[in-house]
Amino acid sequence: MKKKYSLKRNEEIAKIVRKKVLEKNNCYVIYYYPNQNVNHTRVCISVSKKLGKAVIRNKIKRQVREMITSIFDFNLSYDFVIVVRRDYPEIDFEHNKNKLEKLYLRITSKIKGDI
């Protein structure tokens, strides 16, 4: 995932979470909201300290980032905040990727239905 596709500013992340437009399953919660100024997708990955020490959290973020590059369409004009839940470390990479893909497809079908 390229750096221009990352969402870093705390105010923007808080605004997206406050809108409470989300989809979730047992591994992820994805908040999403259309962005006005940018013509591409931006993504933020959040991993709680409850999931493990810094090495484990960074590994999870690397894995999710790799999943995002293969699944997400960066031409959409949306911001996404992905929160990794507690069940993530217990499941292997392929199952987690499939769960993220199903969740993303559910979101994109809602987005395309709204347009």
C-alpha cells in the first residue's frame, strides 16, 4: 500500500468513526465515509494493545496492509478505518483475508447501491 493511500490525521479518523457508518464481522470493524478533497481511497489500520505487544501488532498491521493492496480498489473516493478485533490472531492468514474480502464486497455493494 502506497503512502498516499494512508489516512494519518487523528481529526479525520475521529470524524469517520463518529459518523458510525460501519460493517463488521468477528475479525474486523470497517468504518467508511466518502472523502471530498481526495479522488482515491485512503485507509487507516488500527490494532488494539490488547492483541499483543508491539511486535505482534506490527505483524498484524503488515498482514492487513498486504491484504488491502490485493483486495481494495483505490479508485473509489472513500476513507476507510479498519479496526482489527480479538479473533484475528487465532485464525490463519488466508481465512482472515477471505473475511476482509467479504466485508469489503459488502461495503462496495452498499456504496454502488447508493450512487
